[in-house]
Amino acid sequence: MDFISDVVIKLLAHRIGVLLSLLTGGRFKGESGFAWGLAVAIGAWYCSPLSQLP
């Protein structure tokens, strides 16, 4: 189960990074876009009720 959540968070981070790159005209590309996406994805995960499930 832990592997699945890792894959989902990384996929979500990648998508957020791509979206940031498109919205900012390429300012957030590559690692910086992924880093921002990862921060948003992890923040959203820990604030969601799903993170409280056993």
C-alpha cells in the first residue's frame, strides 16, 4: 500500500510541475517544477482525511 501512495504522490507532483511550467511560461521546469509539485502534493496529502486512514 505504501508503494502505491508513493507512486500516486510522485505522479501528482509531476503533473503539478508540468502545470506550473505551462502557467509561468517555463519558469518552473525540470527539478524546480517537480519540487514545487511535490511540496503541494505532500501538503495536500497530509491535510486530507485520507491520510488519517489506517
